[in-house]
Amino acid sequence: MPKKEPVIFFIGWNACINCGACVAVCPQKAGFISPFDTIAVNTPCDIACMVCEDICPVSTITHEPAPKPA
């Protein structure tokens, strides 16, 4: 299975209901949590499984490819 490219997640804060579902299903280490008890934003996710996007009840989690290291 090929390794997925890292992504950066974004959360639409106006829509987020802070339900914690994204954190509950995230396979990342415990430090991959924002100060708002959601998955981390502005931090590259090297797993890129997208389970958090799938589980979000308000579909407010999006992503884009992480910048390539210089």
C-alpha cells in the first residue's frame, strides 16, 4: 500500500459544534489535538486517513496537501 501524502486540516469554526468526534476517531498520537479539543489545524498529518472528515456530523473539516519541506 503506497504511503499517503501529508495533509493540513482546516475546521470551519463557525460550524464546529465541538462534539469531539474527530478527536475520538483520530489514530494520531495524543498531541494531535488543538486547544479547542478538535484535531490539530496547521499541523501536517502524515497519516492522512481522513476518518475525521468522514465522522464530522456537520462536515466542517476540510484539508489540503501539506507544503513540501524545503
